[in-house]
Amino acid sequence: MEIKNKEIVSAAKPAADKLVLLKGKDVLSAAQFSKDEVDLIMETAAYYEKKVKDGEVLSDMEGQVMASLFFEPSTRTRLSFETAMNRLGGSVITVAESTKVQTSSTAKGETLSDSIKVVDLYADVIVVRSPQKGAADEAAMAASNPVLNSGDGAGEHPTQALLDIYTILKERGDLNGLTVTLLGDLKHGRTVHSLIRLLSHFGCRIILVAPEKLRMPADIVTDVEKLGVAVKQTDNLQEAAAESDVLYVTRIQKERFENEAEYDQVKDDFIVDSAIVKAAKKGIVIMHPLPRVNEITVDVDDYEGAAYFRQAGNGVPIRMALLALVKGCVN
Ligand code: NCD
């Protein structure tokens, strides 16, 4: 692929022997991907992004149905998955409900596994988000069609991490040799649990900055260190920003706390404002999976390296690539 001014200017269709790598597979954890598979997803996303930009109307998934099951609030993830399926000429059925307002059979006590067995008869591919860690694996066991994990509690969010990698690629041209800082609620943040694993394929150095009680789980750090990745943990945001090419900011995950007082203790520990950005390494890219609460001040939005809205846009080509690849229908 060729990238100019943060845009895909050309992208070839991946070779036929590569296009089958993910056919029939679930997408459950970032740990499942080989470097070849991540590269394939990036190339396929670029291929689709260029086609959509050129105004092509696609029919790669014509006649297929995607079920989008969101048992936890979502805006970007659900809408970008649904947009992706629509762009591919497929259609969408949806259940979207938070744990507060429930309208479907899960509210009546039906197990996820039973719901999925039925949805599997209606749809060709299933996208699921749940407040329960491990829910996507459970869904995948119950379904014969591919299941895509769109966030399982404080577990993982692999499709977000893929769009994060794609964003860094577009913003910087290459990931090799970059220093990437992950900041915020690294304990409960599922996007960073997935992202740190994907970054380990690209020769990046990783810095983790978090409140003491919200550090990255030790088993994840050990896993990536075993792959030869250098990981530094610090509470000095200024210093980390001064040596980083990318600063990936996350929201403190209020909904995962036992009580409000604990959340209040840490919610303002790290705020990225224009003073932080000014003192940071020149050209630093600021990312955030969104939604933002107060961890990036709005004055940062005008900084040219503030990539978080572009990042959200990248969800569509990445999810187009994932849907078409798992169904083996990239035309
Ligand atoms: C994230 C999530 O749901 O984990 N949002 C998203 O998918 N873009 C991050 C968050 O909620 O903080």
C-alpha cells in the first residue's frame, strides 16, 4: 500500500493464497494473530478504504447477514461494524441494549450460549459485545459461523486494536522502531490489552503510564516481554511523552469500579493538555479509542497530531476487511 499525507493513495488486492488465512476463523483475542495475518488485515483494509473513497459500490457480501449483538453500550464499534457490512453490500440485524435497559431474551434469563445458537441460524457472521470477560469465547463455542469479539468486559477488544495499528500505520507510515506510550486505565481497558499484544509484532518499544492501582495486568506484560519487547512502566507522563512517537490515551473505566469513591481517587491523575503536547516529542501522535471524558482536554483537538477522530473513522475499513476475510469473500 502507498500512504501519502495520512491517506491511502493506492492499495493492491492481497494475493489469493493470503486471502484464505482468516477464512472461517473467529476473532476473539489479539493473541491469536500472526504477523502475516495482521499484515493481511491492514492490506485488505487499505484496499477497501481506497475503493470506498473512489466511490465504488461493493457487493462482496451481498446476500449475507451480520448479526450485531451489543449487550453493553457502544456507538463507534457497533455503527462502524454496521457501516462496514452495508458498504460490502450485506445486511445487518441488531440487538443493542445496555445492562440497564433490556428488551430481548437475555433479560429473561436466557444464556448467551442459547441466544447465539439461535442467532447462528439467522446470520452468517456474529459480532458480540458483552460486559462479561470470556463471553466472546463462549459465543464462538455455540456458533458455527465466525464470531467477532467487540469487547468482552475488561478482557479484550481485538478489532479496536487492529484499527489502532492501522491508524499508526497511516499517521506514521511505519511502526517499526516507534516508542508507544499507553496511558490511563491499563487494568480494565480492554483496548490496551489487545493493542499491546499487536504492537509486539512490530518492533515497537512500549511505555506504560497508569495510576498505581490501574496498572497493566502482570501476565500480559510478561507475555509481551517474552516476545522480546522492551516494556517500561513509569508514572512520569511528561518524561514518557518526551520520548514517545505515539501517546495512546484511555478513559478510566468507571463502570468496572466497585464504588464511586475509588474511581474519584484516580479519575484526574493524568490529563493530556496542550502543555503536555507542547513539551512532548516533536510530531507525537495522540490517540484515544473514545469516548473521551476529561483525559484529553479539548484544546488538544486542534493539534495536527491529534488522531483520535481519524482513528474512529478507520474502524470502517478495518471491519470491512475482517468481515470479508472471515467469510472468505474479498472480491
Ligand atoms: C472502548 C471500549 O468500549 O472498550 N471504546 C471503543 O470501543 N471505541 C473504550 C472505552 O470505552 O473507554
